[in-house]
Amino acid sequence: MAVPESPATVVPLRIESVVDHVYAALRERILAGDLPRGTRLRQASLAEELGVSRTPLREALRRLSTEGLVEFSPNRGATVSELDFGDMRHAWAARVALEPGAARLAAERRDAAAIARLRRAIAAQRASEHDREASYAANREFHLALAAASGNPHLTRFAEMLWVPRIGVPIYEAQASERAGTLAWAEEHERITDAVAAGDAGLAEHLTRTHVAAHPPVGPAA
């Protein structure tokens, strides 16, 4: 007598919706400056360009509006927000407010994968001391990884907005005029990571605040 086969385990597929793809694509273009402030977002042409219908496009635009990246008005429809992402000093002040709290939450979580990501960023920073572009990328990755280690998706999104290239690159270029400075930052990053790994929330918060506050931008963005 044949033994009936056991039913196969059904593994649910993780498929991002069309809305998610459109949202991510537009968000990246806005933050990168490809869609400048005040740009009118013509839905018909955008939908055609992205190869989607206007329904998911409208939903993606509504999601972006909740983040303050898109504004709706009766006369102009959807436009890119007038927020100035090139203001280095305001962005830096926001980082001083945001990143220490993220470090505290990260230490309270002590997520192994998140800590491993932080250590990879530090290793990449040390390995790229002679490559300014790669060094900036590693530095940015550490700070975004720290926000992500908090486990709070809102903090992660805010951090991404504060680390767009138009803000991060000028600050980094101004601060990294001496090679020893970038290597010193890697040491500071490691101390923050050690505090997170040890679950010392107070120390992680203190070290992060000291680290960010010690390196303010030298002037307004060009």
C-alpha cells in the first residue's frame, strides 16, 4: 500500500507591491536631488515613465506626502516639497537629536545581525582611508546601520533623509581634510558599537552624542 506523500511546506513569497517599488524609486530621486524642490509631479508622465498605472502612483505619492517629501495643492496637484535638504547645519542639528536616541535603542535590543553590520562598516572605513569616496560611503553606512539597529523604521527613514549625498558629502569633505580624522572616527564608531554590543544604553547614547556633536559642519551648503 502506497504511503501518501506528506503535503509540501508552503513558503509564502515575499513580493514587494507595485506601490512599494514606485514609492522607493520616487523617494530616492527626490532625496538625491534628481527631482528638485518645487518640481510638479505630473502623474500621467510619471506613470508612463515608471511603467505603472496611475493608481499605485497616487498611493506612492500619498505615502511620500506623509513623510513631508511631497505636497498636494488644489491648483498644482503633487509637487516635491520645498524642504531644503541642502541645509547642512539644520541636518547636523537633527542628527545630534536623532542618532544618540537610536544608539540607546540599539543597545537595548543588542541585535546580533545589526551589530555585525556596524562592525562591517567600521572595517570598510578603515580599509578605505586612501579612497575619499569609499570612506564617505563607509561612514554613511555606519550611521545608517546605527539608526537601523534601533529597530525603529521611522528613525531609519529620518536618518536616510539626513544622510542624502547633498548634505553628507559636503560635511564629510570639510571634516575629512586630514586622514587622521577619518581613522579617529572609525575608533569612535568602534567604541559606540562596543557599548551597543554590551547593552550599555547610557554609554552608547553618550558616545554617539559626543561623536556627532564634536564634528559640526563648517558652513552652509553650496
